[in-house]
Amino acid sequence: MEDRRDRDVIGPIPHRVTQGHHHREEEEAFDDKTFDSCKREHLTLGNHVVQSGVGTSFEDLLLGLRAITQKYPTVNIRPLKSLRDMTLHPFHLVNINQRRSHVLQQNAQQLPDPVSNSDIQEALRWLSESCDWKPILAWDNMMCDVFPANLEPTRTFLPKPEVLSRIQSMVSTLRSLNIPIRLSIGDKNHKCPGNLDGSLYFGDYKVMIGDDENRHELFAPTQARFSLSGIAHMVDELIIQYPLDMPSIHGWARTGKRPTEAEKELLAREMKGWRRFWERYAQHFTNLKKLTANVPADIYADWGRCEGLRAVLADPRWDMLEVDNDAIGGEHSFLGSYFPFPSSARTRLSLPRRRSRIKFVQRVFFRRDDAPLQITSPHADRTEEEREDREILDVDVFIGVDQEFGEHRFWPLKRADKKAKANGKQHGEKRKIDDVAEGDTAATTNGDDVERGAKKAKVAAD
């Protein structure tokens, strides 16, 4: 199943075997008439070969697993460590493709979701109870303002509202089977990026503005509309990570020890994107029990300026694990084996022979109870669609605004900042006192001069 995941990202291409209507003259030379007397259903056999071969999907694997467990109910299977943290795409359990048809029918019946099948649900339940199966749903393909337009252009997808509704139903079904909902942002195949920002998440997106002849394409800054409004309240665990070479725009060939100016701009763009992300979704993660982060230190520090995330982690039930930058790297580091990713993914991300050019931090926020967080969202009265489409302005997330934030237990003020703040207050009070004293002295001096001048004038007159 792990090998199939990367190949079968958004579901298999449906294959069908149909009767042909063509006839070639050379067929007569090879026809020995054995087909006329054969009693086998060749069309059925052909479909079986196709569906059990290149067209086999994750759904077929689960159905096969269900059939095996029913046939051999007394066989015990030892849980596999790699199976526990298996990474899946949400589309493995939902169908988002429209039926292929030369003429698109408006009322055509769409394929049902695999997770709605009772046998599939029993297979998932068996995996959870017998193998401690707790899959991680990779959300990277959803991290786009124009989803699903960012997916394969050769596919015909269902409308976006229908896709999101199916994903929401799938997540709800998994929770009903006591399977925790774990989302991952960062399950990319971190090879040398082919584009400028291949390892980043908050790039600009294309939007069409204007009407008729004035209609034109424009690149707009991301609004972090990443399709989480419908399921954020059901998420139990969120995992966020970056590759250690980010934000390199030269891939692995980069030899400089410090980020370039262009890379600094990309990093600043990521910070702005995360501010919008936390503003939009943070206070709806009411059932979040674990937040794992492997991010650049500058991004983590800027998270301390995100009001939504600060509000979520203000609950006293949260604890935190951390590791310094020197311990990052290598599968057997402090959190190298703790991060819930398969060994192949950790190998891609760890890079034990190459140190990052910027400082990274690893943080694991966790709480030991299952009670929902008492968070009051300022937009709770809006619908999920309205929250998802809401435009977040720069001023809403303090971009370009000099806003002071109080101390947070997970983002404490640095000693230098505390000292500077205290010194600034003391210097300000002292300056006011000195100004008053200087003003009084000047007034006294000027008064004495006037008095001496008057006395001199009186003596001269006498």
C-alpha cells in the first residue's frame, strides 16, 4: 500500500474493456474458429485482468483485505510499525472524478465514495483495531487558492463544493470508526525543486479580473484558502514541516552559507501566508490534540504574532517538547524517530550529511485529554463557505503594522526585548523629568536676567 500511494495520488485512471466494432482483413488468417466453441466469458475475464492489474486502486486493496479477513477470521496479523503512520491522500477514500462520457449528461450518476461502502468501513475498522492503523492525510495538493484547478489538467473533476462535501463525509466516517484525523502539510517528494519555490506553500495564484474585453489575468497574493473550514473542527493532529534546504532557489547545488536576498523575500512571503492561514483556521481547530512543527526559526517566531494560534495554545492543558537546531537531522535524532512519518519520508527530509543554511526548530505541542478546546471564534456565526471565502486583509493580520504582542508562555519575550522595553520606559520618564527640570532652570535664569536688567536700568536713571 505504501508503494501504491505515490503512484495513485488522485485515484486510478478507470480502465474498461468494451467490445470492438472494427475488423481487420488479416484477422481471418489467424482465426482458427476456437473462439466460437469457447464457453469462457472473455469480456468478463478481460475486465478482471484490467481491474486487478494496472487499474487496481486503494479501494480494491481494502475490499480484498475484507474478503481475506472474512475467509480467515482466526488468523492474527502482527501490527507493522510502518503501517501505523501510513500517509494517504484524501482522494484515496473519495472519488472526485466525473464519469467519462463523450456527451456530458447533467444528471449523470457519479461514482460513490469508497468510504461509503460497508465492506470498506469494516476493512478500515479491522486495520485500526488489529494493526493500530492511524493514517496521515497529506494535505499538500489542497494547499492552493484555486483548488482543484491545480490538479491534473487531463482529468475531469467534480465541482469543488461536491469534492469538499465528500472529503468532509469521509473525515466524519473515519472519526465514527475511532480513527484519529491526522493532517500533514509537508509530505512532498523533496527532491531538487524544479521551480523557484518548489518547497514553499504560499505562492501567488492566478485570478481573472474584469469583464469582456477588459478581462485579464493577474497574479494575486495568497489568501490561504486551503479547504479546511469544513473539517478543521474534526482534526485531531496537525503536522507541519519544511525541507531543510528551504528556501533554496538553487536546489541542492546551493553552496552559500547564508540565504540570498531573493530567498529572504520568499521566507517573508511564507510568514505572511501563515498569518492568513492561522487567522482563517486556527480557532476552528477545537478538537486539536497535537501540533507537530519542523519549521524555520523565523517562521516559528512569527507564529507568535498570529492571534488565532496564540488563542488556541493559550489553554493551560497544552505542553510542549522542543529540540535545538544542532540535534535536527538524522533518523535517530531526538525527534527523528518521533516524527510520525514513514522511514522513506524521514530519509528524504532528514539529510544527515547536510546542515540547513537557516536555523530550524522542532516543536511538539500536545495535551493529554480529549475534551474540546474552549475557543470563541470571531466568525462562528458565518457558514463554512463564508469563512472559506472571506478575504483577509493585511491589516487583519498586522502585515505592515507595528503591533506589540504581550508575552505568551510558548513565545516568551527575549531578555534583551524585556530589558529594552524596561529601559525605554525608564528613559522616557527620566527624559520627561529632565525636560521639566531644564525648563524650570531656563525660566529661572531668564527671570534673573530680567530682574538684573531692571536693577541696572534703575541705577542708570538715578
